[in-house]
Amino acid sequence: MPIVNRVADLQPDIQAWRRDIHEHPELLYEVHRTAALVADRLREFGCDEVATGLGRTGVVGVIKGRKPAAKDGVKVIGLRADMDALPIEEETGVPYASRNKGLMHACGHDGHTAMLLGAARYLAETRNFAGDAVVIFQPAEEGGAGAVAMIKDGLMDRFGIEQVYGMHNGPGIPVGSFAIRPGPIMAGGDAVVINIEGLGGHAARPHKCIDSVLVGAQLITALQSIVSRSVDPLESAVISICEFHAGNARNVIPQTAELKGTVRTLNGGVRKLVEKRVREVVAGVAQITGARIDLEYTHGYPVTVNHAQQTDVATRAAREISGDANVHEMPPLMAGEDFAYMLEQRPGALIFCGNGDSAGLHHPAYNFDDEAIVFGTSYWIKLVENTLAA
């Protein structure tokens, strides 16, 4: 597989950065140590500009090619990695496991950051391209919408970004392989919180009560009918109620209950339909049970939509690294990704880089596979050199 030779030489350094970041996970916008490490490395590499504090703790590096961009070609592309970890207690048992109790890099953002740093080092050394490569290190992907914060701080306009690309590791995809698709590749995700107030009382006198547990159970059952009976079978939607809190005694019907869950969809029309039906179901169950039910429906990350032309560009770069047989078109995933916001601002594409037979994302035993480093880093380099051809 024709990985970039220089990247193979850099692999020990990139691995060391990755493991150091893994040992010191930080949440959301509080990625101060990680952001400082990134900024220090970018300055050492000789980036033409290093900007800190975008989106509170984001870092951006600008690397100029040896030649100015062609007048009729792409002049500036952005490459994005995320830096934040998750509130999970690590169970990997690796020597470089998290030192921060209750926190771990369970989604591979340590690997994403390290690979983009490796690419930045190579690009700053060689500059074998025309135009500007902008490396973007983003905080708060895991629920904090760090991409929005960086965009609001002028990310796209300040650095003149014309196209933007992202990469995520993929457990279950062999190391050395890539997966991508045009159009929707990851779902939009919304949050649902339902508070039920019934009428509590003795478990032996349910006829004198409005049972909040029964109301919650009816809601869960009714909400599942939305996907099976309101959504076109050729479309995709997921409604998962993942928390149900009620009561604290086996012989007391509780006065209140709380449900929390998530809604995932792959296009705007289905998203609107599902929200409408959730609201109707909640109102209907309230009417037939006599309970008071308050619904909080919060829009989260939008659908991540790859642009067709940039998907072709990304696919070509991946094939040059791994060969045609190791770059696959994938089905969309129902997980969410705030890189979606960047793709709403500029054309681009998100690709998945194989992480092998590892534990799944957000699992306490997950670990980024260091064998993937050379492939992900080489992909970034090839993407820049192809898109900003000298």
C-alpha cells in the first residue's frame, strides 16, 4: 500500500503525541492542555500562522504551499480534527490509559488530532502544493457544537476556506481501508425530555391514582409506532427512549416520571415529520390518561451531508493510499457528527478510516489503533497535494 514514506518515518512521533493526548483526556471546551500541545507543535513545524482561541479553545494552523494557487483553481482547503474526550471510565488496561478519573478518549479524537498534526508537520516541511492548507483542531464535538462556535468566530471567512474535509476512525473497518459515501453519511440528532405528572398513591389503590409509570410505558410504546407507521419504509428514522426515572418504593405509585431519549433522521423532511408526530403522541397520551405531560424537544446536530464532487476528490485520495479494493461505499450511520455544520458552510466530505476489530465508539474498552496512523496521515497529505496541485 503506497503510504507516504516520510509518514512511516514520522509514525513513532505521531503515536507518541496520540498516547500523550490519550493519557490526558479533556471534555468539551475545556481542552486547554490538548489545545496548547497542538499550538506548540504547529509553531515548531513552522506553520505560517497559528491562531488560538477560536470557538473558545479551538486551534487553527495555516500552511502555505511553495506556489500561489492557480486563479481558476481551489486556493484554500480546511482539514478538521476534533480534540475532546468523553465522560467514561476507561477499561482498556493500556499503559497510557487515562490519568483523569471518569474521562477517556472513547471516540478516537486523540488519533484524529495526532494524525492531523502529523500531516501538518509533513506539509510544513515539503509545501508541495499551491495555495493554503488550513488545519483545524476543534473542541466540543461530543455534544457541545464546537464547530458552530468556531464558525461564529470567523473560521471560514478569516482563513478563506473554500472546501473543508473531515475524517473519523471506523471500528469494524479494516486498518488500511476507508469508507465514504456521497449525500447523507451521518444522521441529524435531536433530544427528547418528557416530564410526566400524574397522581401518586398507594400501590393497592391504583384506581385512585394516575400512574406515571403506566403513562410512561404507554408513551414509549406509542412513540415506537411513529417509525413503523408514520415514516416511509424507504426512509430512515430512530426513536430511542434511553432513560426512564420514576418512583423509589415498590408499593407506592409515583406522582412523577421522566423519560429521556434521542431522535435520529437522515433528511430534513423526515426530521420535521418525526417531531410533529412526537408532539402529537405526547398530547394524545396526556388526553387519554389525564396526566400532565411536558415535552422538551431540542434540535441537535444536523444531518452530515457529503458533497458529491468533494466526495469524489476524497475517494480518489484514499484510493491512492490504499488501493481501489480498500475504499468502500458505506451505508449512512445513525450516529451524529457536528462536522455537519462545517459542511453546511462549505463543500466538502467526511471519510471513515479503518480502526480494525476494536471495541465500538463510546465503549469503555475502545482504543484507537496506532496502526491506522500512517493511512490517515497519508490521506490528509494526498488530499492537500491533489486538491492544491502545484
